[in-house]
Amino acid sequence: MVREVEIQDTFTVFFADVEPRLRHALCASYGIERGMEASAHALAYGWEHWERVHGMSNPAGYLWGVGRSHARRIRPPTLIYPESSVEQMPMVEPGLPSGLARLPERQRIAVVLVHGLGWTYADTANLLGVSRSTIQTNAERGLAKLKKHIGV
């Protein structure tokens, strides 16, 4: 019984730290619906296999991979980022959803997490299991493409 409580406590702390970052990253990659489902699936997998996952060098990165695999199996919606009217998004450029949808996945993730949500390059790289310079390059290239698409 004591062991079960310890497992639950360590997962609870892990969950509180990782869930928002994992959800944001998966939603940035696959859109809101697929990202939310993939995030829930990855965290459920993490709970079911916590004794093994907890001992990994980057458990959040491993669950990122689990979520990505799950999201790829889900039938994609027609639009990842549906267009919204100006009335629904008064402070957002109307061309932003289509511009984000046109970016390659890695660049879209980097742009949304770094420029949209204010994550550091290091935090983004740590979650995704890549180098800081890879995130910086993808964020810079993605932002340049996004600006070109929007006409800024």
C-alpha cells in the first residue's frame, strides 16, 4: 500500500509539471482536438507504466513520443487550425490559422511554443528531445515563413 501511495505521489508531481507543456506541444503540432486526445492518451500511458517511465532519463520526452504516435493514428480533421472570423479573434491576425497550418510540423511546433506561448528554446528542446539550436532554427524559419504568408 505504501508503494502505491509513493507511485501516485511521484506521478501527481510529474503530471502537474508536464501536462500543460505536453498538451501545448501536441496541440501546436496536431491541432486542438487531436492534440488534447493525444495528450490524454500519453499521460494515461504514463500512469499505467509509471514504474518504467519514471526511471527514464526524459520521461516527458518519452510521453511526447507516445502522444505523437497516437495523434498520427487518429484520422486528421480537414483543417488543423480552422479559420475564424475577425469577431471571434479581435486581437489575432485573421491569416494566422492558415499560415500556421501551412508550416511544416517542426516549424509550427517551434513557432507556437516559443513565440506563441513564450517557452524558452531550452524548455522546448528538452520536451521534444532535440537540441536547442534545432528549436531556434525551426522557430526562426517558421516565423519567417509565417510572416511572408501573412504579409507582414
